[in-house]
Amino acid sequence: MRSVIVDWAIYRAGRRTEGPEDLSDALDTARAEGDAFVWIGLNEPTEQEFDLVSSEFGLHPLAVEDALKAHQRPKLEVYDDSLFMVLKPVCYEPESDVVTAGEVMVFVGDSFVVTVRHGESSPLAAVRRRLEADPESLRRGPTTVLYSIADATVDHYLEVATELGADLEELEAEVFSPSVGGSRNTASRIYAFKRQVMEFRRATGPLAVPLTRLAGTGATGTAVPFVNAAAQPFFRDVNDHLTRVNESVEGLDRLVSDILSAHLAQMSVRQNDDMRKISAWAAMAAVPTLIAGVYGMNFDHMPELHWLWGYPAVVLGMITLEILLYRLFKRRGWL
């Protein structure tokens, strides 16, 4: 069990303190003191490893199943004894242009917080350090932990959206560059970028509904159990930031689709230009071929066949026609 416990402690009046080794005794101690709560963090526990925590804290079996299986959409579930929220922190690697999403499950109940992490993209360690350095915030209880995790996750969304926007500007410049815009890899890069934006949207889009409920601005407008009503303004601030992120993601998605359409249109125009050039050169090659073919026939009686200046006249005629055709095609933009 110790291998999956990242960290755990009892927080009294906003300060970290040591407590009983047994989780059940620690929870009883926190509930008895009133201003204390237990925060335990787990990293990808197995079903057997999580059984002890779920039984001691009375977690709902459906929420436990979601926490173990992972691959969940961001959501908020309210059960009799706890609140269950799923968030998807993301990480963007500019070198490889890849968006990777982890998962953080948060259980909030009476005097306890249980966090379960899947993947490497997780703000939990930084959130715990920041809160432990701010006892005034941490004394507000488990609600502060839930808010801080959501706030850190959404703030990182803003950073990822900014990085994606910068990379999209580079991709846009490449598409409209005369020398690079027609490269074979451009379309595949645009499509790969669009897939990363879609992966980002899977993390940010569904989170709007849970944050709206926590902010008290949903359809019912009622407070969520196990969440301090005084924290609603803070969740509204996080929800505002998420709205900005979702607007940015939608803008990125529309823009990358427009860039792909523009690239395909450019490729079509370039292909048409190439076909015109090929047709022009083919027409210029056909004229001397036709004349040479006529005079190459084995007939005794042909015009100017025995004329002294016949050969120079034919060659001069070919050159003259080639020059006229070249100037005509050049004027029309075919060459």
C-alpha cells in the first residue's frame, strides 16, 4: 500500500501535522477535532490497494470503479457520503507537437480528501506544496483542496492553449510560404495538429458543466454538498478561465480547419499551374513534331522538296512558330 501512497497527512487549522498510522483512526481524529481533515494522495492504485482506502472512507463503489479504470471524461458526481470529481490535466510537448492528458480523481467528504492520479500530467504535488505554504487558505478545509486542484489544472490549460496558438502561427506561416507551402508533409502536419487540438478539447470541454455546478450558476443554482458555499466565487473565477480556454480551443480548431482548406486549395492551384505548363510545353513540342513528321514521309512529289533553301526555310519556320507560341503562353501566364 505504501508504494501507491504519494503523500498523506492530517491538516489542523491549516497546518500539516502527523497523525495516527491507521487511516480509520486518522479520519476519526480529524472528525473529532472539527477543524481538521485528512488528505491522502494515491498514484494508479490497483483494486486490492484501493480497497482499504475506499472501505475506510466509505467511498461509493461506482466512483471507486471510475477511479480505478480511469479513461473518464471530466465530470462531477454527488453521492451520499462523498463528492467525486474527475479532471484531465494536460501536457504539451512543443518539440513533438503532442498533447498528452492524465487524469486526477478527487473524492471530497466529511473531513477528508482522497486524490487518485493516473498519468504523468498532474498538478497535485505543486498544489499541496502551495497550500501547505498558505495555512490561511488551507484552514478552509477540503473545499480549498478541490478548488486549488481545479484552478491549477485550468491555469495550465491557458498555458497549453498559448503554446498551441504559437505553434499554429508557425504552421500557418509555413502553409502560406511560397517555398514550403506545397511540401508533402504539410498536410500531414496540419492533420496531426488538428488531432492534438481535439485531444485538448476532450479535456477542457466537458469540464465546463462540473465547474458551473460548483460555481452555483447551473440550472438549479443550489450549492453542491461537501463544498463550502463561500467557495462559489472562487469556482466562478476558475469557470471564467475555463470559458476563455474553450473559446481559444474552438478558435484553434476553426483556424486549423481553415488552414487545411487553404493548403488544399493551394495544392489544387499549383496542380492546375503545373498542368498548364505541361500543356504549353506539349503544344510547343507538337509543332516541330508535326512539321518534321510531314516532311519525313516518303513521297516523291512534295512542295519545296528539291528546293535549295527548303531545309533552312523549314527550320526557320519551326523556330518562328516556337517563339510565337512561347510569347503567347507567357503572356497568358501558362509559362
